[in-house]
Amino acid sequence: MGRVVCPEGKKLSSTDTLEGNPQPDATEAAHDAGLEPAHEGHTHQHDHAHDGHDHGPVLNPDCTRELVLDIPADEVSKAYGKVVRNYQKYAKIPGFRNGKVPESVIKRRFATEIRKDVIDGLLPERFSKAVQDLGVKPVGQPRVTELTMDDGAPLHVKAVFELIPEFSIDGYQSVVVDKPSVAFTEEEFQRELAELRESRATIEPVEEDRALVDGDWAQITYTGHVEGDAEAAPITGQDSMVEIGGKDTVEAFSSALRGAKPGQELKAEVIYPADYGEAKLAGKTVAYEVEVKAIKKRTLPELDDDFARELGAYESFADLEARVREHLANRKRRSVEGETKDRLIAALTERFPFAVPEALVQEQIDARLERGLRALAAQGMDTEQMRKLDFGRLRAAQRDSATAEVKASILLDRIAHAEDITVSDEELDNELQLAALQSREPIDTLRARLTGDGGLARIREQMRREKTASVLYERLPG
């Protein structure tokens, strides 16, 4: 009989697996984000101890298997008897002496708790063995679709779970993509120097009596009124700097200021495009009154030894040039390698299509959203603002990318196995040393924490995938 799965070694329990609830981490994350799990459908529970609702994402039928487990009535009765006797021994009920509460009272008073304890005692070990006998590795949490259990009757349970389906990677060595050169051009080098020079430019006053021209910077004070919105607050600025003809300057401002002199007052009407970066101005027309305070000129430094020494520990401009070339070479190599590996993995997944467990897709969506929320928090967004985000839309938008990432990971794992690629303890230790430096955490503390939550194994897996991608990249014809 076909079947579906949970993480290897995960035990089935009545609290999280048998009841078919979402994994605690996912549930809490959704709750913290102001979400409630959607109802997927109804399970067929015959014990009247569950509300009959199954939560969580729909399983991928192409990755789904089923497991049926039946435990004889005599084993169920023995388990019931053992649990009831334990309750009799410790239960404290008014009107009865300790240890003397009748069995009928115990069964009636603690029916739900007893049933849960019986299930916890009977199912986990048997379920794990049954899955092991199937020879499969579960992914995600098993979901119970049928459960029947009463004292004196057999326990019957049917569960579905997901697994990574078998698929062939025969011929993966023949999949190739173009491998561009990692060498940078002289034009790229000169552009890098120009950007470095621009970063050290200074803006100095223009002493001569003349009007503003393109390339100048106007120091202005302004007041703007949004047309058609009498209640809108004026838009004001004091001693603002505006580059005439600059790529970041609205053309209407450049047109109005071009030819003006310090002390001159003028008007400018600016029609902002609908996609303007500042939301309060997007699509609006603003009438400005502007006073030119001064004209300033942007001055670029000379590319000489003094410029090099100003930037850092460089003895000469030649020394700086050498470092810039080295930096550019490393950056170009990383960029080309990354883009080429992405194209190679995309070609491999297209060559070897396979179904992906929904549990892994959802986990990857969770990871992508968590990174996004951390980024928003770093930008100043508070928890209350995050709760107002449309998480349904955000999850849907992440789905294609998450699915592609899961496929890439599964495919690289298969190839790593075929190539017998491993990550040594020394390589893992080096990675942990870097992580400890970045987090400013003692390496032993970091190792203990990662070992406890499974993070160490995940780091090793990711390193193995990256190593595999590098092996495939190096084999590409140059």
C-alpha cells in the first residue's frame, strides 16, 4: 500500500500528529503574524474526541503515501488497564480516599486524558516501525485521516504523509550551460575607479558671478502647495541641494533653475509621475516657490598618491589600482559563478522533473518570509505594522521561488549522493568559526545551540549542496 511521511525519526503523538494539527512552529509563526490556519477539510474521526477539522496545507498527491495500522483489542485493553490503574493511584477526587477511587469514576472523570495516554503509549513506536518497514523517509508531519479506538476494541489508524518521490538523474553529467569568462575588462576597471572617485567628490561654492548651468548644484529654499488639495500641508525645504540636470532631479526643477542666479526667486510647477518613489507626491501636481541661495560646484579629486593614501593604507596610487583590480576580479568571479550555477541548476531541474512535497515548499516559504520580516524589522517596521501585511498574498508570491529552491536542494542532494560528495568535520568547523565571529558568540555555545535545534545538520547539508554545485560548475567546458 502506498504511503506519506514525517521527518525521519519523528514520533507520532496524540497531541501533534494524531490530532492532525499544524506543526507548532508554523502555527505560532502564523499567529504572531496575525494569521489563522485555513481549514483544509474534514478528517474522519470516530472517537468523538476531535473537532473533525484538519488544518494545514494540502498535501501533494504525487508525493503522498498512506499507512494503515491496526492494534489488536487485547493490547488496547491492556494499555487501558495500565493507564486507568495509574490514574487510580495518583488521582485526588473529593469524597474518595487516595488510591481508592473506583475504576468507573476514573474512566468517566478522565476519559479524554486516559484516551490520549493510551494512544501515546501504543502508537509512536509501532508507527515508526511501520514506516521503517516501508523503506521510506517521511517529509513533514503525518496526518491522520481515520482513528477508531475504544476500550475492548482494536485500535485502527490510517495516516497520510509526504515523501520525496524516486526519480532518475541518469545523464546529469551531460547537462551543460555556457560558462562565461570571469575576466573583467579595462572598461569595467575604469568604471570602478570613476565610482571610487565620485564617492570622494566635494561640493564647493562658486565665487564668480554667473547663472546656474547643468552640472551645478543649487542651494535653495522652497515651499510647495499640492494643487487641488487645500488641506494638504505645505512641502518645505531649507538650504536643500539640487543638481541641475541631475538624474535624480525632477526635470521641471532643472528647467526652472537653469539660468537663475543667487538671490533670485522663481516659481516651478512639478507634475510627479504616478510611480514616483515618494508616495505622498506620486501622481500629484505641486506649485513651488523657490529662492536660490547659492551656486555650488562638484569637484572630483585627482587620481594620485594623495588620493590613494586618503582612502586607506595604500602607499601609492599604483598600490590602490592593484587592490581595485583584485577586488574587481573577485567580485566578477563570484557574480559569474553564481549566475552560471543558477542557470545550470535550472537546466538540471528542467531535464529531470519531479514532484515536490508540499511540506518542504511551505517550510521554504516560511524561511523566505522570515528573512523578509527580519529585513523589514531592521528597516524600522514594528510588529503591529507587520500584523497588517497581507500574508496570504505574500505567501502566494513566494511560492514559485520557494518551489524552485526546494527542487534545487533535492536535486543537488541526489547528485551529491551519486558523486559521494561529503563535508568533513574540519570544513564544518571552519564554517562554524566564521559564524561565531559574525554572531560574536563563543563557538562552543554556538555549536551546542545548533546541535540542539538541528541547525548543525542543516548547515552541513547546505555546505554539501554548495560543494556539489561547485563541482558541477568546475566541470563545465570553459
